[in-house]
Amino acid sequence: MLEMLITGFTSVMTIKTILLIMAGVALGLIFGSIPGLTATMAIAICLPITYGMDPIAGMSLLMGLYIGGVSGGLIPAILLKLPGTPSSIATTFDGFPMAQKGEAGKAFNFAIVSSFLGGLLSILVLILISPPLSKLALKFGPYEYFAIIIFSLTLIASLSGDSLLKGILAGLLGISFAMVGAAPIDAYPRFTYGFSSLDAGFDLLPVLIGLFAISEILLMAEKKAKDNLNINIKKFSYKVSLKEYLGQGWNFLRSSLIGIGIGILPGIGGGTSNIISYVVAKNSSKTPEKFGTGIPDGIVASESSNNAAIGGALVPLVSLGIPGDTVTAMLLGGLVLHGLQPGPLLIQNSGNVVYGIFAALLIANVFMALFLFLGMRGFIRLLSIPKHILFPIIVVLCVVGAYGVSNRLFHVGALMFFGVLGYLMIKFKYPLTPLVLGFILGPLLETNLRRGLMLSQGDFTPFVTQPIAAIFLTITAISLISKLYSYLKRKRSLTE
């Protein structure tokens, strides 16, 4: 394995390939930082460009785009409370409050280091133990996925804030919006009310951008001009001590392992892993009430997990030829485009290319951290732009990103609809995150429920008798009981 890895580094350590990796990372960071322009779109645009390249050079460019596209989302998440990508949703929770407190530089430090280390750990896992991990993932069928998603939905209780009822209602609202359009399996149209534009349902990106970006702009626009602050860049805190980094060690490791595990499971991805890691970090903290006020713990949890999901998602792709999400589906197309046959024999037949991809990932991860650190001060200067100039630019970028999902004006309308919805929910103190979690997990829950029922011919028994599914459902029950008990206890103490 070591010899193959050295061979892989030798194959990518050419001026041409290094420049391609650098260009891929830089372009990926740009795509990731603009709300709506994701790593998937970057790879889709650049995939035809790689056709005339040799396999190692072409795949190196795509890996640079992948790393940069996922990591770029942290820039608007911290500075503007806009999740540049679905993987950066949880970064906004503490990143933006830190920026508001004059600690944008510190937030960037934690985010960049966490992204780098999370990505590095996941790539090492990809290199070292991808075959056994991919075999484990194969044991997860519809019953197991259903149980895992049920457990994930119980996390809504931790994201509900002061009102558990409002959190549950927001989660149910998210599931309701996810059910609009063609049903999974049989594609039967639901809740379209005769509008053909609703046949395809709501796409995740316009929903996210509307809820977190447009709603925030509406809230900020309410404030008077005198509320604008004259930001002094020199006063921003950049320094982070070694003790502060080391204090996040367990949080980083736990969140990275969650990201790797979720990345390996097809169909879930970084958009879910960063929220789950954030919730786990909050539940494990001695001071959970500080989460959301601007502390590094939330940033470390989110950014280490979403970058760790990169290596995890590539495990089933490289070992079994199974893409776990839209990005790895595009990468699967890249492998086929270059005459490589994804699957169990890929490493055996094209080991030099596979280990070249591993080497390119490691190099791209270094360039990602380097570019973000070099551009950090420039990014922070965005905060000094007057709001009456910045807001229209952000709205235009949001509209372009929403339209670019599938070149449909419907997505622009959906963007505005969810922007107003998010604004009203914030006004009436309904949490937005449970809605997003319900929207992401709802279709996965329904799909695996229907697949399981088809497999068991309508029998619900396997959902609770399969060992792995039974374990997760038991954990779900324990989690629900403990959350309900702690909520009632807190409510009783407040009334007294």
C-alpha cells in the first residue's frame, strides 16, 4: 500500500497536475462561497474539460474541485450567515455570531483547521480501510436506513430551542414540503394542485438559500441605517492559542468520525452530517446554552464533519462503484469518461490511477487550507462593505444560484417563498433548523419505508426485528424518553 501511495504521489507531482489541482481548489472555493453554486455544479461544468486529459490529471482536477467546493461554504456562512453549500448550514449557527462579536478571524482559524484535519483524517481512512468499511455499509438495507433516519429525526428535539412543540411543528413542516412533487418509487404526483411546476418538488438549494439568506436580508433590512456599524478590520481577533486548539480535540475527533460514517452511507452526505455533529456536540457539552451565541465548538463540529464526509463518500465509490451523493455520482461519470471501470476491481486493475487520486486529495486538502488562510483577511473585509451595497449583490447571487440549479424560474420563486417563510418563522420564534432536517430526511425516510415494505411484502416486522435496525430504534426510544424527561424537568423548574 505504501509503495502504491508513493507511486501515486510520483504520478501527480508534475507541474501540470499540481497546477490543475490548484486551479480546481481555487475554482471550487469560488463555487462553494457563492450560495447555490455547489461542488456538484463545479464538477459538472469542468467534467467535459477533462476529456482530453490523461486519467490522473483529469481526476486530480475534479478532486480539487470537490475539496474546494465543500470547504468554500464556510466563507459566507461565517461572514454573512449564508450557507454557501448544504454542508455549511451548521457553521452559520456560531460562525456568524462570532463575526458579529469581532471574532471573524478566530472563527476562520477554527473553521480552516477543522476542515483541513477533518478532510485529512477521512482521506487516511479512505486509503487505509475503505474495503472493510464498504463491506459494512453493504449490510445496511432499507430497514437499517429507516431506523437510522428515525433516530436522526429525534435530533429535532435538540434543535427546538425553548419550545419543543415549535421545533416539532417546524420539522413536520419540513417533511410536508419534501413530500410535494413526484412520490419516490412510483412517481405519483402529490400536493401539486394542478401546477406542473410543482411536479419535480422543491430543490434543497433554493430552500436553504431562502430560509437562511433571504430571511436574514429581510431581517437586516428592517433595521435603521444608524444600526450599521463602522467595522474596524484592525480590531478583529485572529489569534488562536494552541491550548484552544487542543481543547477542541475530542470534539474534532468525534465530529470527524460522524462525518466519515455518514459519508460512507449512500444518500445522506455532508448536508446532514454537519447538523448531526453540531447537535451531538451541543448535547455533549457542559454548557449547551452557549451554542448559537458564537463559540468555536459549533464551528469545529460542523466543519470537521462536512470535510470528513468527503473521504467517507469516496469509500463506496472507489471500493464498490456506488456513488453516495450527487457529487460522487459526477465523479463516477469522470471515472467512466476516462475508461476506468468503477467497482471492486478498480484498485486491482487501475491501482496507479486510484492511488494518484488519493495523492491528489491530500495535496488538494493542503492547498485548500493554504488558500483560505491567505485570503482570510480579504474575506473579512467584506464585512466593511455598506449594507445598502452588499445586500443587493447577495440577493442577485442568491437568485443566480437558485436559477442555476436546473435553469428554472420556478426555483427563483421558491427561493423568495422560503425567504418570506423563514422571515415569518424567525419573527414568531420558530426554529429553522428542524425544518431543514425534516426536509432533508423526509424523502429518505419515505423511500426506505416503501422499499422495506416492498421487500417484506407489506410486513412491518423486519423493521424492528433486524438486528441493526432494532439497535437504532432502541437508541431512538431511549433518546426520546431522555429528551422528554429533561424538557419536562426544565419546564417544571421554570414554573417554580
